[in-house]
Amino acid sequence: MMGIIETDRLLLIPYTIEYIEATLSGKKQLRDVSGYEVSSGWPGIEFYFYLPFALEELKKKPEMEKWTRLIVLKKENKIIGEISVQGNSSNTWIPELGYGIVAAYSDQGFVTEAVKSFLEWLTEAQNFPLIKAKTFLKNKKSQHILKNNGFIKTGEGVIGSGEKIIKFEWRNNELEDEN
């Protein structure tokens, strides 16, 4: 299995095809296949409805598994969220960061910790010069997490539902210092 990213409190484990199939079959199936308990609030409705699409894409390109991770709280051995970069994996790929965590585990620094370690791993694994992110204008927590991890606001926009979003970018300063 691809390497697990470990922090003081978390494990970021690759969300494999097998785990996605188990998730779609139910929490008990995911627990049995992964060995981790599954938080009652996970996956959220938006992420759950995205999974069939993600599964089909991964079956076409299994090498993409490493870009999506489950967030596991070590002390409870429990899946509490997910983190990923998405986009086209071509040479010109500018990945977009996304994440989600169960409400019961928010406001405890877990997402900030996960984003920090995931960015470090991405820097070492791929040397991305740039990573993008966006969040809803009303989602102050997500904006705070991005800013705490070195993302800079680059603009605003509107998505299909008419909701306002804020766009962010993170630049790999280590890579820029080499140039």
C-alpha cells in the first residue's frame, strides 16, 4: 500500500478503490475492509454522491489513488474526514485541494493538521509549484484553515448554484527558491 502520512494525532491513509467500493456498500463494510471505525457523520452527503464518479475515474487511472486520503483520528482509530487534490493529472496539472471533516471533530485543529502534512507530502512527492483551493464566502472556518497553511486569496467567483466563493492559491516557496 502507498505510504501513510502520519501526524501527531492523525493518519492520512490512501482512499483506495477497495475502500471506495466498501464505502458505497456501507459503514460496516468499510470498517471490515479498512480496519478503522467510521464516524457516524462520515461521509457527508456531497462527498458520498461524488464517490461513484471518483470510483469510475480511479478504475480508469488507478495511479490517482494516492491523491485522496481518509483522515483517521489515531486515538479513536476512526475515519473522521477526507482530504484530496483533484484535477487532470497531466504534466500541466494544477491540483485543487479539497477536504471535509465530520462536524463533531471540527474546531479541534484536525483539518489544519491534515492540510499541513498533506501539503508537505505533496511538496516532497510531486514538487507542485502551485495548488489551488476555493471555499464558500460564508465558510469562515475553511478560509481560516487555508490562510493558516499559507494559502493566499486570489479572487472571488460564483459557482453554478449562485453561491459566492473565494479562490486561494498556495505556492511552493521551496521550489521557487531553487529557480
